[in-house]
Amino acid sequence: MSGVSPIAAGWKCRCPECGEGQLYRGYLEMNDQCAACGADFTIADSGDGPAFFVMFAALIVIAPTAMFFELIVSPPAWVHVILWPPIIMVFCMWLLRPFKSTLFALQWKHKAEEARFEDPKGN
Ligand SMILES: [Zn+2]
């Protein structure tokens, strides 16, 4: 078991095993293994989890901000149409990489995997 914090490794987008090697080779495309310690990154997959958490974070942060902006400034509707989509997009793209690598690191640390049902008779 490694002593690397999954949160620290996740936010730095580093290998959850050694905390050194880069996790990504593209924006969200992961390396097959760690360049520093050789850990196999193909055994864990965070799936749709990061996208859900990032969308939820965007809702919690941006929706109240937009409502306060409307209450305080009361701009014409087209200002909202132009202003919020790019802010939402940048916010989500900024958070998606660290969220994905953090969830991956947590799966790695806790050895999470798909549920399997064992045959009680052992067949
Ligand atoms: Zn590593």
C-alpha cells in the first residue's frame, strides 16, 4: 500500500501509487501505466462519476451566482445568454481533470471494482 494521499495525487493529476508519474496523456485520456513506477492504470475506471460531480458543483456554484447577478444588476436577458454558457464550460473543463484523477486515485486506494456475485456452491 502506498503512502500517497489520493486527494493530493488526484488534484495534481499524478499517479495514485507513487505520486510522481503523470496520469493523463491528453486532456482526459489516461496513460496505460505510470512512467515513474510502472503501475497499471487500466485496472481502474472512474466512468461517468467525475462528470456527475463536476455538473453538480457547477450547479451549486453557478446557479446562485447567476440568480444574484440577476437580482443585483438586472441585465437584459441576452446578457445571461452570452455570459453563462462560457463560464459554465470553463468551470467544468477546469474541474473535470482533477475530479477524474481524484476519483481514480480513490478507487485505486480502496481497490474499488465492479460488483461480482460469487456462486455460494463454488461452481
Ligand atoms: Zn507511479
